[in-house]
Amino acid sequence: MSGTRPEHDPTAQRASASRAGGSRARRSGQWLLRLLLAGCVLLSVGGVLALSTWLTLSYSVRRPEVTLPDLSGVDGLVAEQRLRGLGLEPEISGRRFDAQQPAGNVLDQFPPPGSRTKPGRPVRLILSLGPERSEVPDLTGSSLRRAQLALRAADLRLESTASAYHPTIPLGRVIAQSPQAGSAGYPGDGVSLLVSAGPPPASVVMPSLTGWSVAAARRRLQRAGIERINGVRGEREAAASERVTDQDPAPGTRLDPSARVTLIAGPVILAGGESR
């Protein structure tokens, strides 16, 4: 009839509840199984890692240590080969200028020579760049004093100086240099300078001085600007009152005022053929 409520079947309800409980149980079992498998995997990986670490440490502890050789002054490539031959790992950790060691040679090492270390460890090397180069400054036109200061600032030194006349460069100024400006030099290298002696003096015509006293001939030459005068008679120096019988250079010779002149004194022939 349409107005009555249907009756519930107890057997059907129990079957449905049983099926729901079984489903929940299966799901719980699956999760538990997955957790157990994940735990086993983690334990296995952890065990492998632990075993690997233990073996590595054990091998490292058992490996014999090596003594580091002194590599200072050794070519860098040779030093690397020697370190690899000992089972070590060379590393170039830096380079610097050095006045003593050629470029590429070992300047320093860490750990230091004589240290003991395990094979496979790194050894850091510092290599030489060789002596630091200096550029030779331009000294032409400078005074000798300023040239010396410039050389000192460039860590160079004055090797030698020579002088020569120059028509335009003033006295005491640098005419030329060797090495040339801009050349590369090493610290302590020398530079030679040619310094002006001023404009060349006017040339002098050698006068005839035969018959003059040595003293008078000397004064005559000094008035012409000649200062380097020797007066001789035989093996000795001529007296001022003795007479000039010969000269060198000969009369009429055009010479530089810096030239040397020799006055030769000899016996004076008197009237009647006598000499003194």
C-alpha cells in the first residue's frame, strides 16, 4: 500500500557493512606495505652510503704518507710531474715577479718542503714571472741631474757618460742615450748618456812661433784659446826663457782649441856660429 514504509533487511545491511570494512582493511594494508618497502629502500641506501664512507675512510687512513720535496727554483712543469709521481695534485695558486728566479720557476709551495701528507692531496705552487721589466725613459734634452733622477725612479742606473759638441743643444744637456727611450729594461740595468759640451768652438790657425821664447809662445797660444801646451827640450821640460825651434802642429794648421800643442826648444845660434 502507498502509505506504508518499506521494512529494512538486516542481512543486506550486515553484508554491506562487511564489504565496507573489508575495503578499509585492504587500503590500510596497502599503505602499511608501502611504508615498509620505503623503509627498506632507505635502509638499503643508507647502508650502502655508510659502507662506502667507511671503506673510503679506511683506505685513506691506511694509505702511507709521502714527504713533500723542496721544489723552489724548479721549473713549474717539472715540479708538477714530480708531484703527480708521488700521487699528489699540483695546483698553480699564483704568480709574482722575482729578480732572481726565471719566469716559470717555483717560488713557493704549500704545504712546505719536508711536510708529510696523504696521496691525492693538493699541493699549491707559486710561480715566478721573472724580473719585473722597466721602460727606459726619454732623457734627451734633460740635464744630467734630472736624467739621473729619472733613471732612479725607473729602477735603472747611469752606466756612463760621454760629451760632444752640439750646435743647438745647450751645455750639460743630454744629446742621446743607449738604450733608446721606450726600450724594456730590467731593474738595475745601466743607461749610457751622451752629454752636450756646448757649441763647437771656432777653429784656430796655428801661428809660427819659431824664435819666440817658450813663455811668449805660450801666452800667444793662450790668447787664441789654446790651453793644452807642452814645452820640451830633449827629455826635459823647456825653461820659459828658452827659444822655440820647432812646433807641433806646423804653422798654418787649422785646429780645435782643445787640441794639444807641443813647443820644442833647442839651442840658440849666436853670431859667429856659437850656440847656447
